[in-house]
Amino acid sequence: KEFKLATFDPIYAQTQGLPVVLLETLMTLLVAVAVVIGLQMVGVVLMAAMVIAPAAAARQWVSRLESMVVLAAIFGMISGMTGALISSLHPGLATGPLIVLTATALVGVSILFAPGRGLLADWLRRRAERRELGSIEVLQTLVDLTREHGDPSYPVERGMLDTYHGARTRGAVAALLSKGLIAPASHMPSEGEHWVVTPAGLSAAQGGADG
């Protein structure tokens, strides 16, 4: 825990009386020893890849250092075993570069598909946030129109919403209907093109305005 604290928050570690300089020196020495030993065994490129890639891949999947260390070790073993296996099946391929490629592939997959920090998860999260924001804007427009007409059950026509929000109207209306915040205007000839705000929608809009 002393190494962990000195690495991530050296100022706080120093206030707790820990020998931060000594701990950082020991950490650097351990890394240097590992690199020197690894250079003799596997070379510069493979050593650099195995120091950085498994940790970079593991960081995308977990938030705790303890879990990251374990997962990084697993990724390192997977990379080494996969590269060695492919090399043994294809004698013309060198083991070292295959291990590097496997570790790099793990990093790429982790950056793209990790559920917490992956690019795909981030894109889906941003997309959902944009849709939610669009739904709130459409709901607020519906509420404003009903207030302007002084009628809580005023039916708002599709064309009016399209004027304000364009192509976002369709998806936003579907989301609001599924949540019960709006409902088709039953007293209009074409129910699918007119909507009224439900009491739940009025409460939601009021809550959004207060927030």
C-alpha cells in the first residue's frame, strides 16, 4: 500500500510520514532491474511491449490497482502463450514479434470494447445521452406550446415539432411515448400526428426546469 500511495498521491503520502523519495527510488530500481533482466532474455522490443501493453489493456477493464495487476499478468501470459503457440505451429514466424502482436491486439480490443472505458461503450453512452437530451427538449417544447395556448390537453401537431427539432422529433416522440410522458391526442382525426402531454410529462418537465 505504501508503493501505491506514493505512486498515485505522493503529496498525501508525504503528509502521512512515508519516505516518498525512497519508495520512488525503489520502484524505479525494481523497474530497471526487470527491464535489464528482460533485455537479456527477450530483447528491447518485446520487453517494452510486455511492460506496457498488458497494463494498458488491463486498465481499460478495471478500476482497482489490485485487479489491474492480476489482469495485466493474465494478459501477459495470454500474449506469451499465444505468440509461442503460433510460432510453434508456423516455424517460419519468430516468437518475439508474435508475442508483441498478440499483446498489441489485446490492447486494441480493450480500448475498443471494454465496457467501462472502451471507445464503443463511450460512443453508446454519448449516443444515449444525446437521445435523452433530445427527448427532454421535445418534451419541453410540447409543454411550452400547451402553456402558450392555456390548455394542458392542447394537441401538438407533428409539423410544429418538426419545425423546432427537425429529424430528432421521431425518435424523441417514440421515447416519450414509451415512458408515458406524452400520449396520442385521441380527439384528433389523425391520432398518430398529434400528441398531448400527460401529467407525468408535466411533472418531468417541471422537474427538469427546476434542475
